[in-house]
Amino acid sequence: MPTNLQILAGVGRVVHLEVSGQATQRSVLDALEASHPALLGTMRDHVSKKRRPMIRFFACEEDLSDESPDAPLPEEVASGKEPFLILGAIAGG
């Protein structure tokens, strides 16, 4: 998780979550926002729940940012063997 969001949520780089049902981007982010309400609206729009432009999601070395938020995450992530990464995109000029 980007440092600014770690500070906002009062957590470290790694956050362990219990996700009920199938592990998807949506269910992981729902669980994260439920356990850390300060993060509401920081990674996804409040209303549409679409990913914010400067946030990227990765799992198993793949960029999942443009995948459907309801697509199942890889089994390695669902089982806890691999992390679901939330990164701040780097922009520059």
C-alpha cells in the first residue's frame, strides 16, 4: 500500500484481511475499507467504486488494474501465498 495510505489508515506495508466469499479486487477492497474506514474513497471513487487513476493493483506479477473488479484473483492470492499489491502510480514530466 502506498505510504500516504499507510499513514492515513495507521497500518504498515502489509495488512492481513479476512475476505468472505470469493477473493476479487472488489471483495479485498471492501474488506480493507471496512476494517480501515479512513481509506474510503482513496483507492476507489465513493459512488462508482472505480479505481482512482493513480492507484494500481497487482497480483502474481501481473497488473490487474484494468481487470474487472469482480474477476477472481489468482488462487495464490486467495490462499494467502502471494500478496495483492496496491501501489501508487508514478507520474512525471
